[in-house]
Amino acid sequence: MTDAPGTTETGTTERRSPLDEVHRAAGASFTDFAGWQMPVRYSSDLAEHHAVREHAGLFDLSHMGEIVVVGPEASDALDYALAGKLSAIVEGQAKYSLLLARDGGVIDDLVIYRTGPDRYMVVANAANRHVVAEELRARTAPFEADVFDESDDIALVALQGPDALEVLQQTPGFGIEGPGNDEEDFVDAVAALKYYRAIAATWEGEPVLVARTGYTGEDGFELYVAPERAKALWEALQETGGPRVVPCGLASRDTLRLEAGMPLYGHELSRDILPVQAGLGRVVALTKEGDFVGRTAIEQGPADDAPVLVGLTAEGRRAARAGYAVFDGAGDDADRVGEVTSGALSPTLGHPVAMAFVAPGFAEVGSSLFVDVRGTRVAASVTALPFYKRGA
């Protein structure tokens, strides 16, 4: 659910991460992400991608938005404001959900953490931070709940990969928030932490939310910490992990999420797409009581001929990219039946993969299609998502 990179010149008005100094010292290349100068790569996209699949990668996600909803009716407010049933999650649990427009289109995809009995933290894509905060304020106004945009007070570091747990456990300074604050308690607690769960921890005595979440298809953790502590935490994780922990730019994060079949806002998700078209019908809790924004449109569903999201795989090395046309044949008389939303030469699988919206009649797994890759029709096969699954 992250923002897509767009290369730009470094400008004086660009926002910078609290880890900017660290990235520049490491020789990172930068790109613009929703007005933020963020590291797109340090060494090579391929090396960083493989580091996450094989050991661990360290990502700076401090450009993401964190919006807190708090109050005695916060649960009811979010049940109305969002597509999921947020009242059903318990303290310390996270949930993936959607902020829908009244016509059912997706304004943003979100991860929501319940951090207290009456407190939630909504994590939004950087490009949508302000609109998400505004929508939440408007939608929660009838309820006894307050909305605070705390994005500028929170930095986010993600440690992702099969070695992430061990590195986190071995990094000194962590404890569990509360009496005792014992490092051994933290080691046990983080080992027991389930996927899409979070614990209130401390690092060197300062609060940090440790969540077993991520956007790479690997095991891993996302650490929410005060901006002034981010640099020291980043360096501690690197020092502990040594060569097992590689700083990674957001370009490798994009190929990792693509292999894992995870949607990217602005590509697979937009205001023109209903969740069911993108394979996210399950995210919408139509069984929850009461109304929620977009419910009527979701119940009506898309038009019968509305495009649906599929995975595509191909042979060779010619990868499809976002915007490339999809056809039902190789000849000049073939009909255009869809468009690629994301694509790359998969570093893990060694062949091209893509996601595309196609006409429903061509969405069956095994269907043969063709993608126009810079003037050449490349054969592709409709494939079930995800392309890559950890442990498979």
C-alpha cells in the first residue's frame, strides 16, 4: 500500500525524512514520493530485492501518514468511515482496510492498528495523508471521537526478511512498555507476536510500536518511533545485523510487493475501481451492522463488463510496465482487452510478471493474452496471484 516513485530533481521545498542524513552518507539515490525526497536505491535494485528474500532489508517509510482516531465512540466511527469492521479487532491487532468514496471507488488503502481500548492509528499512503485525515474528520464528526494527524511526530522503519526476527531480538535496548521493561520479555513477546499484531515496546527507554506487518511478502516488522530516535534505531539495527541487514530503497520494495501480489494505490487501486474488481471484495465487511460510506455502491457492484485485476506471467526478459496495452491476440486485428497496472522482470522468479485489469471474459487463469511491450506483442498467461509466496 505504498506510494509509487516518481523521479524528480532535489528541490529546496521537498520534505526530507529524519533519516535523510543516514541515506546520503550511505550513497543513496533519491526520488520524489509525494513531495518527500526518499531513497530509491543504495546499491542496486536487484541486490536489495534479494537481500530481503534471503536475509533482511531495512526500509525508511517515514513519509507515510499516521492519523490517530480516539474517543469513546472511535470504534463506531471507524466502522462507519471505513469498509472494514474495525470494532472487531482487539487491542494490539492490525487490520487492512479501505477508505471508500460514496460511489464505491477507493480513496486509499490503509492499515489500522488498535493501540488502546478507544484509540486507533490509521496508516495512510503519503500522497493521500491529507485527504484521509480530512475524510476521517468529516465522517467521524457525528461520533464522540477526535482525529489527530500525527504524521510529523512519527518515523517509520521497516525490517523485512527471514532474518528480521533474529536481528530484532538481538538488537540491544528493547523492552516491553510498563513495569520491569525487561529485554528478555521483549525477546519472548516479539517471538510470539502473530502476523498483523503489534506490541507497545520501548527502545532505550523511549516508546516504539513494534508491528509484525509489512509490504514485501516476507516476515518482518514495522517500527513506529519518534523522529529524533529514528537515526539511532536505524544504526542499531544495522550494527546488530551486520551484513545480514541491507539498507533498501523503495524501488526494491515495489518489486517485492509486486511478486507478493500486493496492490499499489494509483496503480491497482483508485477512485475508478471498486474493491471487488481488484480482488479485495473480502476486505469490505458487508455483514457488519449499520451503514458505512460506499455501502450502497458496493452492494450494487460494478457493471458486468467492468475490468478485473489478474496476474500475468511471460517468458523471456521483456517485462511489461504500467500503462502497456493487453490484447487478445498477436495480430493487427486483435482487440485491446486491458492494461497493465504494474510489471517487472521478477528478481526472484527470473521471468516477467505483471498485474493488469482485463475484460472479465479474459480473466480465467490459464487464458492466453498478449502485451504490447514497446511495439512487440509478447505472449502472456493469466496466473493466479500471488506470484511468490513465502515458504512455498
